[in-house]
Amino acid sequence: MSLKYFFNPEAVAIVGASSNQKKIGRQVLNNISQGGFRGRIYPINLQEKKIAGLKAYSDLQKLPRQDFSRLLLIIAIPAQFVLEEIKKCVSLGIKNVVIISAGFKEGGADGKEREKLIVDLAEKNKINILGPNCLGLINVSNNLNASFAASGCKPGRIALLSQSGAVGSAALDWLKTKDFNLAYFISLGNKAVLDESDLLEHLSSDKKIDLIVAYLEEITDGERFMTLVSKIAKRKPVAILKAGTSAAGGTMAKSHTGSLAGSNQAVITGLKRAGAILLNNLEELFNLLFLFQKKAWKNKGKQELHLLTNAGGPAVLTVDSLSQHNLVLGSSLDLLGDADALRYEEALNKLLEDKSVNNVLVLLTPQTVTEPLKTAEVIVAASKKYPAKLIMASFIGGAAVRSARSLLEDNEVPFFEYPEEAIETFKQLALYKVRMKDLKDYLPFSGKKEKEISGNDYLHSLALLKKYNIPTVKTYKYDHKKINNFRFPLVLKAIGPDFLHKTEKKAVVINLENASGLQKAVRVMEKNNQKVFRNPLNYLIVQEQADKFQEIILGFKRDISFGPIMMVGLGGIYAEVFKEVKLEIADLDFKRALLMIQGLKIYPILNGARGLKKYDVKALAKMIVNLAKLANEHPEIKELDINPVFIFEKGASAGDVRIIL
Amino acid sequence: MSLKYFFNPEAVAIVGASSNQKKIGRQVLNNISQGGFRGRIYPINLQEKKIAGLKAYSDLQKLPRQDFSRLLLIIAIPAQFVLEEIKKCVSLGIKNVVIISAGFKEGGADGKEREKLIVDLAEKNKINILGPNCLGLINVSNNLNASFAASGCKPGRIALLSQSGAVGSAALDWLKTKDFNLAYFISLGNKAVLDESDLLEHLSSDKKIDLIVAYLEEITDGERFMTLVSKIAKRKPVAILKAGTSAAGGTMAKSHTGSLAGSNQAVITGLKRAGAILLNNLEELFNLLFLFQKKAWKNKGKQELHLLTNAGGPAVLTVDSLSQHNLVLGSSLDLLGDADALRYEEALNKLLEDKSVNNVLVLLTPQTVTEPLKTAEVIVAASKKYPAKLIMASFIGGAAVRSARSLLEDNEVPFFEYPEEAIETFKQLALYKVRMKDLKDYLPFSGKKEKEISGNDYLHSLALLKKYNIPTVKTYKYDHKKINNFRFPLVLKAIGPDFLHKTEKKAVVINLENASGLQKAVRVMEKNNQKVFRNPLNYLIVQEQADKFQEIILGFKRDISFGPIMMVGLGGIYAEVFKEVKLEIADLDFKRALLMIQGLKIYPILNGARGLKKYDVKALAKMIVNLAKLANEHPEIKELDINPVFIFEKGASAGDVRIIL
């Protein structure tokens, strides 16, 4: 579905427009007409003939004949009347609709049903719907403010999407105060038809945009989202503030958005895979917007940060913060407490003349002879002279730096109240620049699905691993007649539905050195589990005991939105304590599997640190790749754990496996 | 030294006062006279007869006769003339001095020498000196602004100390803008004579103060500081922003303060021990000041946080942040997007009527019918009606919430730009309340010092441990004649100055099962190290090999400011990878030693999680206590490591020891 006329309609109609200024429909009408939209505007109201000086129509069907596919319809009437209007869209051929009205999925069973009817109709007739339960949209570049939020933004290069209307309206209010530049504002609401991916797809080809920022409480289709973001992020950053990252927050988000797709871990893993910038809170979101106002963020080359300051203390805090985020300090020059604007000017220009200097943070604290406003003018002039260099400022204080701050903000110099905020924001940019270099397109699995497995019998599960070239420890069903064929030392295990928690059930005996020891262990186990062994799904196996290994855990969990999430980590007794795992999306190759392992804190140990043994991490990486293949070809498997994986100096083997269908 | 007249002088003299408004001495004079100070004011200037309408004196010695011990002298003249004035103080009996002038320790060798001469004179004659290189001090309660920073603060209950003049002046400027209440502002400067502990000692008994906040780049005398803070923090919080926490930041701080006492780890451990609130950055510092403006922070009882909001999104982010900081959400009520001030009022009052509700955060985002200012009035009224309850606000937005914000700030309702900031600040308060409950006074070690040990010979070091009841693994100097007395399995180790890195040197052989195996290993080792063994300090030992244990590391490092810092953590191959250690100050008892161990992530494993073996953590705790005693009684030991400590199901033993004198 093209969104061309959704964002650039030739005409706009507002169902719910009214001469009552308090009505939302009227506020939308005001925003559209006062915003300078150049197309035709049709207020629609059952009773009124004229609204805000415009001819009003009693019904959508009474509008003058035209190409309705190029009209944008805004609906701001009570929820129970909305379906009727959508039906009219079907008959008229209207394809682009914003439903501002609330009272749908977010409001109980009735609302859910109401929304479903609309969605069915829209999908059948290919109607783009934004919302319901949203603020609307603003396309600053063509003066279209089809929202009930006052905009006041100048045309800029940033697109802002928000699933929460409240966060959206707060952001707009905040941006207006900062005299901010914006390209698009889009309030997603319930995402009944259009979701973040649809909008991203449209925005991806918009050359006006430099940055896409979204506040999201859930991502409807993770795989599609990754496909899009991984493509876009190679050219311009996509930054996401994902709310509901805690269990409690997630539950709350679910209750007020009416749905929640994807686990938080999966979302984070998926966004990282796609190369998105992950924001942690609203402050980071707003600060990021500042950084990206000018094209200077695009500078290439050395990403060191250079400091100019008139005070030691704040510089120390800044350097602390740089260290904490593993960023590199370029130069740091203390102009001393009596630095006036001239001293700043000379130092700043000298610094910027150096071609290797790309990023500068100017710190200032108001002291006796400090000239905050003049210093701000110096910075503005330097920013204009060197448009390709990123010059940020942090003037710490209150009244004494207020007008300087306004001047810097008006001139789009990224300004931060505290230097630590500047560093945190700069870190996001630096990280993005590193990541975008080898970002690969996400390709959802499109190969053939293998025949579904029918159960999770232990030996069958091991056989499935082998089929995918995942080596397993030699394992036999216990048979006292074959006892002389076994190679000792051995491990004896009880397997089956009654032995899911092997440690607690004492279902594992290790270090069996010979046949008599094994037989003794078998007798004890049989005696303790007589009843249970009547079920043939419970049985005994023996495995050859591994020697000289490190214990690893490996597995995947399928997310409904992002697909299989691969996991590798530290096994053994410390596994639960340190939760040392790395996650990845299942489109991985050998190189990325290796990166997962190298990202583990225990990697130096696997790699033979301090003259110790070196383990076969390549074999482990191959195992991860093969397991990802298995995960992709067996969508019926919800979860699979290999714990332990033994990694040896040569090779690696699955020691145990658990499958959940 | 009493600071009574330092903060409450009967008269103030300013050396360096001038009719030139640009001179710092003149600015100080203006601040004193315009600030409403009621005592006598003496400008001192060689040439001028009258300054700012006050009679001026050509020299300190020309002042009218009076009790000079009750006079405060401010010095604001070039550094090279300051010593002369201090000499006059000695002859006149002036005891309280602020040196504002810079050009001392912070400025090279000359300045260092200059400062030393002044310090010697001051210490010999018991003269209190603040600075040099500082802004001065403000005692708001008696209208004394003896600084060159404009104050404008109303009398309040907070004392603010800053080692950095720039951070101090930025803070004052910021506080002025917020119409903030303050009790004291003290700029520490170079701390030549008066340091943070001296000032803390004076402030500790001041009932006007509710909170002490300090920005510090180093703590001169850690043990004294802990003694004071641990006493004060039982009654009122002491919050510290310690700059220079990173290696690079520390180096920078050192270069501009001219000194740096104590390692950062030691400082953090010491401040925690003393019950201080640890601040991470300037934003946290300023936010904390807001929280403590009213006495409401003192509320006792349940420390859950209750939420009122008109928007789901920000509430989700708030709950995420609560979870992240392990705080408990009380109730959370969404008043919905169309909540007006009345709805807020009813909900807020209903909430506050509940006696178990102590802490409330009111969230607001400007939406269509939102009434930010009226809602702020509602909150102010509620704060006045319930002065014992902590009511915080976070109104997210720009212009639409600006006047509401001012109203809340003017009425001392803690206001935060973003809800996450509110949560982070509230966390500090909640943590403080938990900690202050069992806070014990820090008592510096005052027992007798034992005879110094003379070297770090391995067997002597083990003997020293034994003397302090720290069990050690049975260890013998290797002697082939005694080979039949040894109990196998054994470990063979080469010991001495040439075997400090045993693993790299292959100086340890384990699993020696019998005499012939041992002899073989000895032969190999002797052959490989023929030269080295000519030095009798290098020799071979054998140790009985432990079985069924967990490996722990234990030790201490002596900090020049905070004394011995005890350390316990995970040993074995994962020690370096996970750096799982807990640190404590050496005044610990058995209970706190146990808390250290329980604070380790691996504690569940030591404590027999999931039906595993349970190890003797009490024996380990005793070992820590005994080692602390050793550390206190042997100040000549700079560092001591026991690695590994074997912890068994019953008992624990030192397996190896390294001492640095």
C-alpha cells in the first residue's frame, strides 16, 4: 500500500469538525487550515453549514466528486460511529484515513470487537488507517498538520513516531519550546492497520530525513521491522525508545495498548541486530534529537571527542563519563577560570583548524569574568564556519547561562544541561557509526521447512542434532547385554518425562569407571524409580564421559515477533549465577556466531589466556550456525537447550538436550 | 579548632577591597555589605580612604582594636603578597581567614612552596584558613555572603560544599534561578588548612541542616571522614559527588587540584561504609537538592512509590525505571488523557488520606484538556496539607508545562523534567533510609601495632596467617629425606622472588599421587631452574592437595587515606573474567564479613543452592575478620593476597599467600 497520498493528500476531510472550539475535530480543522495546507479542506458535520469560514458537508457522501484515493480523511467522532464512516470509504474509494477517536482495542471487549470490524474492512479494501486512538500526523514539509496537537515546528530532517499519544504530545510541546526542526510527527495509536513497519517503509526512501526516532511499546512484526531497519540504518540512524522493558512495565504497557508482541529480550536483540540506536529513557530521546539537528553528526574520520573548558571540575566529570562509555578523549584544554569569549574563540578556532578534529564539546561554568552569551556567539559562528564538524556545548548553571543557551538552541548547536548528558548522547552516535560499517541486511528465513518432529524423546532429539551436524557425546540406551561394548568412564542418566530436573531427582551418576560400578548404579536407580520406569518413556541411557573441557550452554527460544533468538553462554555451576550469555537473531553466519562467542566475558579463557589451554571456539561457532539452521527449518520447536555443550581443545559435543514443542 | 566565629564573625575585613568594581575583593565586599551582614565591615586597601561608602584602612594592622579572634579576614590579593597578611594574622591574633587568591598548589612548584609556608604558619598558630583558590563561603542564616559569587538563596536546610570553584559557582547560579533554599555554601579550594572533614565536623552539630552535599575530587583523610560521616548519616544524609572516578579523570583531577589522596575504589568503599549517598553526576546532585528541600523526605514507614498519571506511556517508563532500581511500586492510577485538575485533585487526596501512603509521584503530559497550572496548584495544596508526605512531580513537555513547573519549584515541590530522574533520585533516598538503620560508627583502629615483619618469605607469611588463626593448607619445605612423611596427593610449588608468576613459570605441579611422581617432578623443576635455585630465597615446597572445595580469593590493600580495604571474591579460572569481589573497610566484624560473602553473586553456590553441597561460609567470614585484624596490626604490609582460599564443607584454608611490604 503506497502512503504517498496519505502524507501528501490533495484534499482533507474531517468527520467531526465543529464550530465548537473545544471539539477535537475542530482543533484538527484549525491545525490543518491555519497550518497552511494548500489542498481543499472539507469539514463534515451533520447539522452545521459553515465551520471556521469553510463550507461544511453533512455527510462524506455529499463531498464534491474527485479522485477520492488522493483524499485524506480524519475521523474524530465517538467510537461507535466510526465503522459507518469506513464503510463509506469503501464505497467512495477513500484509501487514507486517520482515526483519532478512542474507545477501541485499548478499552475492553466491545472496543476490541469494534476495532476488528474496521480492520477486516480496511484490509479487504486496502485502506490505510492510522490509529485509532492517536493524535494524527504532521508532515512539516508540506504544511500538513493533521493532528490535534499544535506543531509550531520548522521544517527539519527528523521523523518522530510515537505509539503513546501522551509521549507524542509532550514531545511536540517540548520541541515547540526549543524552536525545533522536524520533518514528520506520526502518532501511531493502536496500530490497527498501519504499524511502525509500514511507516518506516514509507520514510525509508524519503531523502529529506536524516534520523528516525520512535517511542514504541511493542513491535508488531519484528522480522519485517529488522528487515527495514537494517536497510535504513546503513544510511541514516533509526533510534528506538522501547518502553516496557521491565516485567512490571511490560504488563502495564500490555494493559493500555491492548496487545504485546515479542519478549523484551527478543526486541532488544532484534533491534541491535538491525543496527538501531537503543534509547533508555525520554531524556536520551530528547537529547538525541538535539544532536541530529544539523548534518555535522555525519562527519567521518576520527571519532575522538575534544574538550574546551574554563573549569577543571566539570572537565573531570566529563572525562569520567567518557571513560565509563569507552569513548576516546582527543585533546582537553583548560582555558582557566578567567577565560573570556575571546580566549574561547581563539582556542576553538585553533582546534577546528586541525583537520583531524571532528567533534568538540565546549564546557562553560559562569565565573567572574566569564561571558556566556558572547561565548555562545563564538560557538555559533564556529558552527557556521565548520558545518561538517560536530560542535556541542554544555553551559552549566542557571540564570547566568540562560540567554546563551537560547542562542545556541536557536542556532541548532546541540546543547546539554550537563556534560554527562552530552557524553551519553555522543556515545550513541559513536556506537552507531561503528555498527553501521558492517551492518548486513536482515534476511528472514525463506528456505524450506523440514518435516515436523513429533515428540521430544531424548534419543530422537540427539538424532535431530546429529542430522544438523551438531556432534553429540556418544550415547546408548542402557542394555545390560551390551555392557562390554561401552567405553568407560561413563555417565548414567535417567531420561523421560519424569526426569526433567535431573539434579534434584538424582538422575545422573558420573565417574562410572567399570562394568560393576555401572551395574551397581543402575540397580540403585531402578530401585528408587520402580514406578516411574513402568512408563516406557522413562528409561536409562549411558554416555561416554568427557574429559578436559569447558562447559557451555547453547540454545534458542522462538519469539512470536522476532523469530528464533539464539543463545550461547557459560555453562556449569556458574551459569545461573553470572547469566553470562549472548543473544543473536537466527539469521547468523559463522562470523557472527564467532562474534557472539568472542563477546562473552569468558572468551579469554576459551581462547587460552595466560598460557592456558585453547579450546575449539570454531567448532562451537559451527554448532551455533547449525543450530540456527535447525531453528529455522523446524518452526514447531518453541525452545531448545543444549546444556552442557562440552568444548574441547579439538571439537565440541552436545552433552544433553531439551526440546519444547 | 572551633569554627564558630569563622561562620559567625562579629566583623569582617577584606584585604583587596577596591573601588574598582571589577576586582574580586570589591565583589566580595559588595556581597557582604549588600547581603545584609550585621557586623562591622572593614575594607583594606593601601591607597583608598573610602570604598563603597565604608571607611577603608591601609593595612590590617590599622584596624580598630577589638577581639580579633572573632573577626573573619578575606584575602583577595595576588598570591605573592598573601603570606605577609597571614603573618599579620599571627601577630594580631586573627584566627579565621578565607584566601580567595589563586596561584598556590594548583599552579606549579612556586605556588606549592608558597602554600606550604602559609600552612606551616597557620598550623603553628591554629589559624583556620579556607582555600586558597576558592570562592569563599556563604552562611545564609546570618546573611553572610563572604564569597565573590552572588547568592540570592533564601535560608534553607541544605549545606553545599564544593572542592571545585567552577562547580560551586555553577551550582549557585542554578540554585538562584530555582529560587532555592540553602543554609551554607562553602568553596573548599585547595584545602590547604581546612578540609572537608573540618567543615563536616562543624556542620554535624548544626540543627538547622538536614542534608550535606559535597562535590569532592579527593578526600584528604578518609578515616576521619568516615568517622564523621558514619555519625552524621544516622541523623541526616551526607551525599558525595566524587569526581575523578575513572583513571583518566583521576589524573586530570590530580593535575588541577595538585594532590590526590586515596584510590577511587577505596573512596567508594569508604563512603559506602560510612553510609554516604553516592552521586554519579551533576544532574543527580542537583536533583537530590530538590528532593530534600522539605522535611517530607523524612517520612517513615513503607517506602513504596505511588503513581498518578494522565498517560500510559510515561507511566510504563516510570515502572521500568522503578524495576531497574529494585524499588517497589505502590499503586499506579491512570486518570486517562482527559484528566483535568479536578480529577487529579480527587485522586491525589484520596491517595494521601491513606495512612500507609508516604511517597507519591504525579506524572502529567499536556494533552487536550489537561490543566497543568491548575494541577500544579492541586499538588502544592496537597503538599501543604500533608507536609509529612513526599509528593514529587514530573510534568513532561515544554511551554505548556512551564508555568506549572515554576509554581511547583517556588513551592518546593520536588520537580523533575523526566520521570526517570524522579525515580533515580528517589532511589537514593530509599537506599539511604535502609542503610541508616544499621549504620554503625566507624572506629579507626586504635589497638596496638604488632612487631613489623621483615620480609615476605613464603613460609614466614604462612606462619603469620596462622598466628592470626587463619588456617593454611599443610605445607612443608621440600626435603627428599622427609618424603615418606608426606601425605599424598601433593602439590609441588617453586617459591621465591623468581617465581612470583607461578602459572607462567610452570612453578606448580598438581596431582602428585606418590613419592616417585613427586621426585620426578622435583627433578624436572630443578633442572629447569638451576640458576635460580642458587639463590636460597627460591626453594621448593609441597602442600597437601585439597579436595571438594570452591576457590575463593581474599586479601587487602592499604589505602593511604582510608586504611586497609578488605577484599573477598571468586577465585579460580573465572576470577579475572568476572572480577566478582566485594570490598569493605577493615573495621569489620563477623556480621559484616558475612554480609560481604552474602553479597557475592556466587553466594547461592557457596550456600548449597539447588541441592548442591553447602560450604562453610562462616569459616570464611572468620578468616576475613582475622585478616582484618592482621591488616590493622601490621601497618607495614601494603598488600596481602590469599589466592586461592579453599572453602570446604567444613572449614576453609589458605592455599597460597603473597605479601607486599
